[in-house]
Amino acid sequence: MTNHILQADGHLPRHDAASPQDPRKIVDVAVGILLQTDGRFLMTTRPEGKVYAGYWEFPGGKIERGETLEAALRRELQEEIGITIGAAHPWKEQIVDYPHALVRLHFCKVQVWQGEFEMREGQHMQWQQLPPSVSPILPGAIPVLEWLAEEQR
């Protein structure tokens, strides 16, 4: 797995975001990259009332204490978009230094799921291909698009 540190504006931080100079606790987040066999991937908007509301992202949420990455992703996708996933394959990690939080994103590829998509938090969803047609895109999601493009080459 790859671990990157990125500021919310897309730049590398001027300091080590996980260092003693930055006392904020890192929030671990499970993120699902739902992939169809034709290469399309699912993106959803951040719900109203949340930071970066309306920005497009890959679905997921916080990993609760004692939860595994896969269990957290399974729970979050059931709660947020109404599906039950098959295996979640850990892919990459990235730390994003947002103004409101220091977040470690654990990206997992998911190719099997069941159920009807139901946007339970009032968000929108769209299947996308590269380059995506939706905007704005959450800063933490932009590297995923680059990684997917690299894999397609």
C-alpha cells in the first residue's frame, strides 16, 4: 500500500502532518472504490450539513474503534447507500490535511455488491469514467483518479 500526505488544496504540506508539530489526531476513514467490469466507478456527493457538502467523492466513512477496515466499509456503505458489499480489497492509503481534520483515507476496491442503491443521506450518485464529468471533486479523491488512470495505461 502507498501512503501519501496531501493538503486539502492539493499541495504537499510544509511539515510532516503526522508529526509532533501537528497535535491533531488522525481520523481513519474507509473508502470504497466500487468498480464495474467496464471500468466505471461510483462517485457520490457529500451530504448537506457536512464539510465540503456537494463535493463529489468515493463513498465511505469513519472507522470506529475496534472495527476492521472491511467491517467499517461494509457498515458505512450499508448505512449511506444501501448496498451490501462482497470482499473489500485494500488498495492505497493517503493522509489528507484538511483545514478541519487530519484524515487517513484507506481506499479499498470493491467489485461485488448486492442491493439497490439508495442515497440515504440525500446525496447524489453517478457512475463515472476517466476523466470524470462531475465537479467539484473532493481533494482527497483526486489522487484516486490519477491512480486509476495509471492502472489503465
